[in-house]
Amino acid sequence: MFIEINNFLNEQSCDEIIKRCSAFIDENKIDVEYNRQGNTVNTKDHQELKDLDQKIFDRINLFVTKRLIYSFRLGNSKLKDTGYSFHRYKKGDQLYTHADGVFSHEKDEVFNPRVLALVVNLTNNQNADLIFPRHNKAIKSEKGKLVAFLPHHCYEHYMNNNSDKNRDVLVTWLVDETIECTKVDNGKKNI
């Protein structure tokens, strides 16, 4: 299941996020991360972005409580987000085929499972669709659009930025706080 919400953020909000997060892009950073090329800024890692982080939270929380919990039947979950990552894909960068997964790759011993993935497009990009091959679905990269989908393995996706400019997005996951998972360390710990 996919939900696309056009104009989730207005043009001014998108431009503000791009401008403020761009100031923290490390141009010397190695361009390949876990499943993508590009550069990332986590809003919670920068005190100067604290107010922006709160604005993003307020907007996303409104849609989560008014629409997404009903559309994805998450009403019995105690949801929180994982924070907001600003991703910049330069011309030619790729998001490699992957599924986000229910379990994060964080180092925490105890964590909450992901129940929903959220991507907010901050730029208009032709030829930089978010593609879900198993569903034969290509989602256009349109400024201000929110895309919500399940983090399960049947929702693997990829993107090739074949546009003539940067593709900027915000990414977060909603997790269920009522469920705690513990990593198993060679069978020495219980889940």
C-alpha cells in the first residue's frame, strides 16, 4: 500500500529545509552510504536545526494522527518517528535497490520495529522517480509530496537521479513504541 500526498509541504517550507540543511552538507564526505550515494544531514544532530526539526515534526504528526494511522490501520500503535534525515542525491547518484526493513540497523541493544516509511520530496526532478519494481510503481519526484509505504521486504525500491539537478528528500520511519526488540548476539540474548 502506498499513499501519496501532494503539497504536503508548500514550496516555501521545502526551500527553507533545503537552505538550512544544505549548510551542514559535508562536501568531503565519502559519497556511498549503506544503500545509497549522496549526502545526509540528520536534523537532530545540529542544534541550529532544532526549530526546523520541530516544524517538520508538527507537520508530519498532523498527517499521522489525522490520516495515516487510519489508512494503514495503526490506531493501536504508540507511534514515534526516528528523526529526520535530509538526503541529497546529486545528478547521477543512486538509491540502490533495497527494502527498508522492519528492523533498523542501529547499534542500540533495544529498539522499536518500524511500521511505516515516510519520504518527503523537496525538489521537482524529472527522471528521478522512486521505483517499486514488485508493484510496477514509479512515484514522481514532485516538490512537497509525501510518500508513505510499508517498510516490509515486498516494498523494495530504488532511484536513479537522471535529472539535471540535485534531488533532495526528507526521510523518517514511524516505529511502534509498544514493542521492544532486543538484538540477538550469537544466541546469547533472548528477544
